[in-house]
Amino acid sequence: MHQLPLFAQLLLLVPFVSGQCSDSTVTNIDMSNRGITEIDELLFSNCNPQAISIDLSGNQITHINATSFASYDAGLSQKYISLFYQLKTLNLNDNQIKSINPDAFKYTTVLDTLNMRNNQLRSLESDVFEPIGDTLVTLVMSNNEIESIGESMFGTNLKRLRHVDLSYNKMTYMEAWPYIPPSIIKFDLSHNNVNEFTNRLNWTYNLQEPYHTFVDLRYNQFTIWDDQWLKRYQKPGGDFVGDFVTLQADITNNNWTCDCQMHYMASKIQKSFYRYAKSELSNVKCSNPPNLRGQRILTVDLNEFNCDVANCSFGCTCTNISETKILQVDCMNGNLIKLPMELPNIPNRTIMLDVSNNNIWKIDPRPYVDQLVKFNAANNKLVFIDQETVKNMTQSNLSMNISNNNLKFLPNSIQNIKYISISDNPFMCDCNMTWMKGWLELDSIVEPDKSITCKTKEGDVHKIIDVTESLLDCNYDTEIGLAVGFGILLILVVIGIVWAKRCPYETKVLVFKFFRIHPSDKYKIDDEVKSYDAYISFDDENIHIRQWVIRKLKKRLEEKKQELFIPVIHATLGDDRADQIVRSMENSKRVIIILSDKYDENEWSVFECQQAEMLNPNEGRIIFIKYHPEAEDMVQKEPWKSRVKDRKVLAIGEKSSEHQWFWDKLKYELPVK
Ligand SMILES: *[C@@H]1O[C@H](CO)[C@@H](O)[C@H](O)[C@H]1NC(C)=O
Ligand SMILES: *[C@@H]1O[C@H](CO)[C@@H](O)[C@H](O)[C@H]1NC(C)=O
Ligand SMILES: *[C@@H]1O[C@H](CO)[C@@H](O)[C@H](O)[C@H]1NC(C)=O
Ligand SMILES: *[C@@H]1O[C@H](CO)[C@@H](O)[C@H](O)[C@H]1NC(C)=O
Ligand SMILES: *[C@@H]1O[C@H](CO)[C@@H](O)[C@H](O)[C@H]1NC(C)=O
Ligand SMILES: *[C@@H]1O[C@H](CO)[C@@H](O)[C@H](O)[C@H]1NC(C)=O
Ligand SMILES: *[C@@H]1O[C@H](CO)[C@@H](O)[C@H](O)[C@H]1NC(C)=O
Ligand SMILES: *[C@@H]1O[C@H](CO)[C@@H](O)[C@H](O)[C@H]1NC(C)=O
Ligand SMILES: *[C@@H]1O[C@H](CO)[C@@H](O)[C@H](O)[C@H]1NC(C)=O
Ligand SMILES: *[C@@H]1O[C@H](CO)[C@@H](O)[C@H](O)[C@H]1NC(C)=O
């Protein structure tokens, strides 16, 4: 210690240049308002190294260098050493400081108060106060132009920091800074441009830590609240409004907009004990919308925390009502001729739609009808309401007003709507609206709807509640309808019976065709084992008949799995033909003889015919097909007349309908497959 006076005396020997200390024993150095521009060793040349405070306010200092408070020891250590190793208070208010070197406070290691009010700082870099973290208590940086602060500026290493004044700066965001240094009691960020809380530090609210901090955020640029701000600080499952109360941030004196975004917080505060907690939150007032200006969010009716919703349907205004979770759509007097096609889709919102006093003429499908809880379409030109659309109006508490329209009928699905107004419509009395009587009798229907009237085609007016089917003679119509129905059925049955009587054969053919039922006249021969189902006898010299047999008959019958013996195809040449005819015919269940004009002239045909005759008694084994119209004449005369007697004679027929019948009859006659 005895060296120090010596050191001071040495300094005194140096001619006074820029050193400003006139008395080297003073411990509270006052260098205010001296036109100083630079802080360096020279400035402090005659000063007491034991000084505990230095006042440099009101000068023109522009920066603080790394060695501003140090002196270079060219001798022993060859290092910079601290000029004032007991300096506790440094006042740099009212200068023009633009920058602070990151090491500026390296040589003022016991500084506890730093005043830098009214300078020109634009930013504060992280870690600049690290060297004085063990001692710094008060930091005043108000009235600068600070718009950014290093993320880790305020960390746990600032162990004693209690007061931070950053008021009157240009900060636009608020980090969780006040909550990290262990002992901050006041953090003043008032009169800045803050409009949001951020969490770049990923800080989470920890209830274990006591927050003594009071954070002043008054007079900032906050307007629209955002629940997400505090949710970001929150651990999952926490209650951010509760957290916010303990964070002790004063957000009053901001121009808050009390809208749907603030509803959650407001309802939390209003509905819970926070209402009585001593919190600045309870003094937060609304600035917007104008009708709520000056009201405290604690007292504003929760139904007022609403937002106008952009992009509402043309001619309408949409309001997001948070308290009731309703989207209110107002389209009154909008000159609409139809319902809005779409409405803004807000999750979990029901809709109150007012389209009264327009020119809408129908209620038809819309995607939002299932969300409607209130639907006012009174005073329009409605003539039609779609049954299915009403079915889709599924909100149980829906109230609907379709009074004063041009409705003649209502869809009966409208009965499911709980509260309804239907008066002042020109309803018609008709048999399809008698359901309305039972409906209007319900207790939920009140005057004037209970006594609404309808008019018949004849012009009679009835109270709908009195309109029954018998009043309108509706039952008569249904009786007639039933009678007519039964009548037609009876006639059809009679026609069927007559037909079956007159044409029993055709009836059997049809029954077989459609129901595969073969009536009892089945032939005994069908039980025997035979190689062929049918032997086809025809005039094979006639090229037309040959073609018809091979191309058509064969094809049609083989489709039905009938095995045919056709002499021109199956008889082997050279063998005795007569013998083959006899054997094959005996081995066939049926013989089909195709009668044509020259049948008689073909010797083989004649032979086949004789052989067929000899299969008597053949019980329907022989089937005749009249191929040519001439065959008709043939069967009228002997010998054919007696040959065809009691046998099936089919005609091919000219018309397509007869063809159809022909094949059905032929299939009926052949063995059942
Ligand atoms: C202090 O720093 C400024 C810029 O940061 C520089 O212009 C000036 O020369 C420095 N002064 C001393 C004494 O180092
Ligand atoms: C915070 O979290 C984000 C995303 O998880 C990450 O990108 C960022 O680096 C974190 N910041 C800090 C300071 O840890
Ligand atoms: C709030 O709005 C009023 C009027 O627009 C304005 O005078 C005042 O400065 C604003 N307050 C804040 C803190 O922005
Ligand atoms: C409103 O509609 C316009 C144009 O369709 C679109 O650009 C805008 O993002 C919409 N606004 C909202 C809030 O949906
Ligand atoms: C509607 O209000 C809720 C809060 O109740 C909000 O979260 C939502 O963003 C709002 N939607 C619109 C489109 O305003
Ligand atoms: C809608 O409500 C359901 C149940 O009430 C809820 O689980 C869901 O998160 C809500 N959705 C939104 C977007 O709010
Ligand atoms: C009724 O709602 C269903 C399901 O949302 C939809 O598929 C159907 O098209 C709607 N019908 C009408 C007539 O709107
Ligand atoms: C249903 O609507 C009536 C009036 O329209 C209202 O008094 C009642 O509270 C509503 N009920 C529910 C569950 O929304
Ligand atoms: C329905 O609308 C008519 C016409 O605007 C009105 O007179 C009537 O009071 C409304 N009904 C209900 C239940 O609000
Ligand atoms: C009831 O019948 C009339 C004709 O008598 C018809 O115009 C009207 O659409 C029908 N209404 C309903 C709901 O079926």
C-alpha cells in the first residue's frame, strides 16, 4: 500500500496533458461534462486507483475499448493490468457510445453498477458482462437504440444482477431473459416496440424456481394476444395463464385488441382465482375494438371476445364468437337469391346464419348445414325446401325461421327441427301434408305456428292442425288405388287361366322354358339307354334343307347337348345304308322327320319314314317338322294325314315370334337334359 502514493507522485511529475484527475486521493472521480471523447489510460493518468466510482456522464464518448480501463505494464508482467481494481460504479450516461468491446469490462472486475442511459447503442452482444458476472447488480441501458440483444446475454452467470433497465429502446421482442439470471427483481422493457414473446432460448417454465422478477412491458406495441407465446414456455400439460401470473409481467398500457385470440386468457382470468390474484393482468385494458376501449379484460363480457373473419361469403359478414364457439354469419338485406355456397370453415365452430330479408327461393344442399344451430331465412321468397338438405341439419338445438315466404309445402323431414317458425306461408291442404297435424300438436310448436292455415284447391281454408285425411277424402283415393291394383291382378290371373286352358300345349312349353318343369307326359323310352337323342330324317338332296339342318338345327340342338344322328354326316359310306338307318333309328330316342315338298321323292327318305313307322307303338317318338308351306297341304291328305295323326307336328313359321316358339317346342319334345 505504501507504494501507491509514490506511484501517484510519479504521475504528478508528468506534465498535465489529458489526465483529468486534479486530486489523486478522490475515490469518487467526477469527470462529467468535460468534452471527453475517448476513454484510455491517459484520461485517468492522475487518478486514484482506489477509486470506487467514476462519473463520465455528459461527454462525447463514442466507444468503450477492451483496454479502456487498463494500463500496460511494460515491466514485470508485460500485460494489461486493471487501472481501478475497486471500481464499483461507472456512470457513462448521456454520451454517444455506439459500441462496447466484448472485453470492455475485463479490467473493472468488481463493478456493480453500470449506467449507460442515453447513448447510441444498437445492440448488446452476448457475454459482454461475463467478466463482471459475480458483481454486477444494476444495469441501466435505457434511452438507447437497442433493437437486438444477444440470446445468451442474460445467463445464470450473472449471479447478482437485480435491476435491468432497458426502457426507451427499440426492442421488438421479449425473450425469457428476466427469468434466467438467479436474482433479477426488476427488468424494465417499457417504452420499447415489443409486440411478441419469443423463446429462442428454449426456456421452459419451472415452477420450482422462485420468480421474484417484476417485468415491465408497459408502453410497447403489443396488440393481438397469442396463446402460443406462453405455450412455448410451458411444459406439456401446464396452464400458461397460471404461469403468466407468476411471471409477473406488466403488459398494461399497450394497445391490446380484445378479440377471439384473447378469449382463452380472459376467460381463464375471469373464471378462476386469478381474478383475485394480485396480478397486473387484472388491470390490462382493451384499446380495440372501439366499443371496448378502456375496459379491463377482467370485466369485459366474454361474448365480446370476437374476431371478424376474412373472406366471408359475398354479401355477408362473419364473426368468430369464441365464448359460444359460434361462427355468426350475417347476410341480412344482402339481395341474395340463394344461400351462401360456402362459409369459412373454423374447426369446432357451429354456425348461426341469418339470411332474412333477401330474395332466396330455395333451400338446397350446402356443405355447412350440419353446423347450423340457428338459421333465419324469414322474409324471403322460398318456394322449395329440399327434404335431404333438411335431414342433414343435424344440430339437435337448431332453431329455424322460415316465416313469411312463399312455401306451399314443407318436406316432412322438417319435423326433426326443434325450434321452428313457419307462419305466413301460403300452405296448401293436400293429402301429402296431413302429417303436419301431428307435428303441430307437439308442445314445442307455439303460436302463431300452432294455428297456421292451409287452403284447398277449391279455396277452402283450414287450420292445419285440423287437417286429417278424412277431411280431405284422401282415404277414398287409396281405396280406389287398392281396388284398381287388385283388379289388375285379378285380370292377369284370369288371362293366365284362359290362356292355359286354350293353349295347354304352349303353356307347358312355357312352363318348361321358364321354370324347367317338364309336365308328366315324359316318354318311357327316355329311361332306356340309347346312343342318340334324335334321328333326323330329311330330303338330303335339297340343298336348302341340308344347309338348314347342318347349320341351324344341328347347332341349336347340340348347344342343348342333344346327340343327333344325321345320315349325311354320320352314315359311313360304302356300308349298307339301309342297315345303318335301321340300327341308328332304333338306337335313337326320337325321330325328327322334316317334311318338305320333295320328301316323298327321295327314296331314302321314304325308307326312313317307313322304318320310323315300324317303331310303333312309339309314343311320341316321331316328331314332324313342316319345312315348306307345301307340307301343310301334304299333311291334309293321305297317306300323310294318318301318319301325322296323334303325333307332334311343328311348323317352322315365317315370323320370328314363331321361330322362337318353334325352338322352345322342339326342345320341349326332345329328351330332357
Ligand atoms: C478504440 O476502438 C476504436 C474502434 O473500436 C478505435 O477506433 C480506437 O482507436 C481505439 N482506441 C484505442 C485507444 O485503442
Ligand atoms: C431451440 O430449439 C430449436 C429447435 O428445437 C433449435 O433449433 C435451437 O437451436 C434451440 N435454441 C437454443 C438456444 O437451444
Ligand atoms: C395506443 O394508441 C394511441 C392512439 O392510437 C396512441 O396514441 C398510443 O401511442 C398507443 N400506445 C401505444 C403504447 O402504442
Ligand atoms: C382471402 O382470400 C384471398 C383470395 O382468395 C386470399 O389470398 C387470402 O389469403 C384469404 N384470406 C384469408 C384470411 O383466408
Ligand atoms: C376463432 O377463434 C379462436 C379462439 O376462440 C381462434 O383460435 C381462431 O383462430 C379464430 N379463427 C378465426 C378464423 O378467426
Ligand atoms: C375440436 O374439439 C375436439 C373435442 O372437443 C378436440 O379434441 C379438438 O382438439 C378440437 N379441435 C380444434 C381444432 O380445436
Ligand atoms: C348430406 O350429408 C352427407 C354427409 O355429409 C353428404 O354426403 C350428402 O351429400 C348430404 N346431402 C345433401 C342433400 O346435402
Ligand atoms: C338450445 O337453444 C335454446 C334457445 O334456442 C337455449 O335456451 C338452450 O340453452 C340451447 N341449449 C343448448 C344445449 O345449446
Ligand atoms: C321469425 O321471423 C319473423 C319475421 O321476421 C318474426 O316475426 C318472428 O318473430 C321470428 N320467429 C322467431 C321465433 O324469432
Ligand atoms: C304434395 O303434393 C303436391 C301435389 O298435390 C305436390 O305439388 C307437392 O310437391 C307434394 N309435396 C310433397 C312434400 O311431396
